[in-house]
Amino acid sequence: MSDTSVVSNTLDIEAIRSQFPILHQKVNGKQLVYLDNAATNQKPQSVINALEHHYAADNANIHRGIHTLAERSTTAFEDTRKAVQAFINSNEVEEIIFTKGTTESINLVASSWGRKYLNEGDEIIVSGLEHHSNIVPWQLIAEEKGARVRAIPVLDNGDLDIAEFSNMLSNKTKLVAVNHASNSLGTINPVHEIIKMSHEAGAKVLIDGAQASSHLTIDVQALDADFYALSAHKMYGPTGVGILYGKRSLLEKMPPYQGGGEMIKDVSFDKTTFNDIPYKFEAGTPNIADVVAFKAAIDFINDLGKENIAAYEEELLSYATAQLNEIEGVRIIGQAQNKVSVISFVVDGIHHFDLGMWMDAKGVAVRTGHHCTQPLMDRFSIEGTTRASFSVYNTIAEIDIFVEALKDIIKKLKP
Amino acid sequence: MSQSIQEVQNEIIEEFSMLDGDMEMTIGYVMELGETLEPLEEEQKTDDNIVKGCQSKVWLDAKPNGDKIHFKADSNTAITKGLVSILVRILSDRTPQEIVDADLFFIDKVGLNRFIGTQRSNGLGAMIKQMKIYGLAYTAKAN
């Protein structure tokens, strides 16, 4: 058995683990091994404290209050916006819109931008690696507009077929919507290249960064992304908060997404004028407390350093991949050159549901099923996979427990 | 004289009590039970026979057997198959009225709800519902 000390990294993983109270518990009589981080990762004490502090000390509705609590609450809320701006390196803080998650961010663009700019015969290109949340919103608006949704094929190793993508681009292409990293297979897509190619064809690009946000450095200006969406809960932050980044020039021309308070300048029954960005897209009282606590999550990542996190997770991924490759009957789905710390696999003759249930009995939390990527499962002619995904608090020792559990279950269940 | 629905459930509760609530042993035992399930013919595994709401696939076939209903079922996952076999053991070869009236108290007593979990037990719930619907349909037919 190995332990965390095997990993040569500047991060003190035990000290990091001690910041996550949820990890220190037993489930089904066994020490919890949490490997479902691609679905949502756990929250450090600093995020939990920030949430509690907001309600215990600062809670008030934001922006129009003139009293002290409203001022504090507004400042904290807007401080998170600035932290996000720095985190993804957007040019202006006004380009950061708060949503309830990546899904809503994508729906906002589909609904607002799509309704204004899509026409009959236009094409939206997604990829075969997309989560349903980056397929269905486009299908809905395409249906309404008589546009067409096409998908970039996925190669056998889990990479996108960029040569084919190049052939698909045409003057009909209005938007390309792809993920930065695949939630199912872990593939890191060449988004810089995809954006460049799309722009040359005259198309706008939305990047779904949900799986990338806690692993990869994001620089929306260097990427020249038109839109970039992410979720706080996949980056050690609270659920119910997401970000839509959009270039000012695009956001300003887009119609509001929802009507209500906050998003207006003046309302009369004759004419209503809308607020400036970002508020034009933030109708109603937002999820203030969770937005405030999101800043603590960004601070957590920044304090550790994205490069350090990525390097450590890469070690976990390589180690786990090597271990799984040793086990007979285990087939890893998705062996792309560049991957975030996600391993999807199938085991000959054993259904992922049985495997996942038995893993849970051993205290190991993994995800099983189609991971909201049914077209991708169809592509590989499988019903689903078992997926283990790692965050910075996971250890080599935990991967050993997972691998031993897998071997034991295979021994028990092998027909 | 065959056992009543109540008696079969008490027997199941007794069997599971020997596992001491150990999750791995419980799953292992549920899978073993699945292997005792009367096979369902491949041609019966139709879309019509699929129980909706199951995370894993479950096929359920009902045939009249005198004044009773005979259930056959199968699943593509071993654990669900085991769970299904328990329901078949309790509810197959009962009269439609017995099936409709059955109070399945064993689920709580055995802790199936606890270890299957809410989202996963949906499949089991859908299976029970489907068996009761067959019971109702046959009752209506008899009347």
C-alpha cells in the first residue's frame, strides 16, 4: 500500500483534507472515499463559514438598500464578481453574470442570443462529448427557429475529430458550443483551436467550462471565447451559483433573458428601459449567500494554485489509470492525450449499477450511468460507465482502496 | 397450505436479520436470491413488459394461474434482480385481491429503504405499483 507521501508535490494534502469536514466520516461502516467529484466536489470549511457568516452577520437584499447590512451584503456580492473576473481573466467585471449554474448560463445564451440571431437554415455545432445541458437548450431554440444542431464526432480515444469539425464549419454556422473538458471521459478539448477555427468561419463560440473550472487555468481573453459558462459547485463552492461570461459587445446587444426587478432602469406601462450589463441579465433577488460564499471557494483554489492542483490531480489520474489497466476485464472509456482527473470504465459482464452499489457498500462513492451524455454512450455502444473522478483532497491511498474494492467486487460478481 | 403474504414477509425479515445490517453481506444475499428467480423467457423481455421508473431495467410478466396471478420477472442488473425476486416470492401466485391489499411491511423492517436509498428504491416502488396494477386489472376483469 502506498500513502500520500509517495506523491511529490508542493501541496500538503493532509492539511488540505483537514479543511473538508465531510470527508472524515464512515458510510456503511467504512471510511468514506469520495470519488464523485465531477458531479460535485466537497466544500472546505472556509466556504461553509462564509455561508454561515453571511446569514449570521450580513444578510440583506442587495443593490438598492441604503442601510449598513445592505451595503455589506452588496459589497460581498460584488467582491465575488471581481474575484470571478480575475479567476477567468475577463476584461471587465460587467462581463460576469451570475446565474444558478452552467445549465442556466447556456439556456440564457440560447434563449437571448439565439432568439435574436438565429434564423432558418442556420447551424449550431455542438460536440459528441457534450452534457445534455449543452445539447438540449440548442435543440429547443433550433426547433423554434428552424435551425439545425450538428455534432462534432468523437474519435475512438475520446478526442474530438477536429478535421471533421473543420469540414462542418460553413457560413451557415452561427454558433459553436463545446465543453472545455468532458464530464464523462475527461477529455480536454482544444478550445483555443476550436474558437479560432469558428471565428474564421464567422461563428460565435460558447465554452461549457463546468468540468474545467477547478482543474484548468481559464483565460477568456487569451481564448477569445465569446461566452464561457461555469458552476460554483464543481469548484469547491456552493450549489445554485453559476457564471456566464460574455463579451461586452455581445451582451449589450442581447435582449434580456428574464423580466423582473433588478434588471430594469425605468418601468412604466408605456415603456420599460433595461439596466446595463450585468444587471440586465440578473432579474430578481439572486442567490446572495451562495454567491458570497463562492468567493471563499475561489480563494481556496487561488491559495493552493491552479498549477499545483492540476499537477497533483494529474498524478492521481496517472496512478489510477495505471492501476485500472492492470485489472483484467476493465476497459477505460476515453484515453485522450489530455484529460482532467476523470476515469470512466466498464467491466466485462458486470453492470455498472451493481458495481456502484457494491462500491458504496465498501464506502467508495463513484458515479454510474450515462452521466447525462447519452449520445456519447451510444457512440461507444454502451449503456453507461462507472466513473471515478478526483479532486485535490483525494489521495493515492484512496485510489488503492478504490482499486482493491474493484478487484474484490469483480472476483465476487464475475460470471 | 402455502404461506400467507404476511408469513413470507416474516420469513424474509428473519433471513435478513442474520446479516446484522452489514451492507456488503446484504447485497451479496440479495444477489443470491436473484439467482433463484424463475427465468423469464427472452421473448417476454419486451418494451411492454418494462417497468417504468427503474434505474436498471426490469421486465415483469403476469399470467393468470387459476384464480391467481403468476409473476415472472428479470432485470439486467444482479442487485435489482435480487430485489425483484423477493417481490415475486411474496406476491406471485396470489389472488388479485391479495395482491391489491398486500401491505409490504418487510421493506422497512429489512431496511431495504435504507440501503437501497430513495432514488434507487424508485425502481422497486415502480415494480410494486406495477404488480398491484396487474392485481387491480385482474380484479376488474373478474368482476
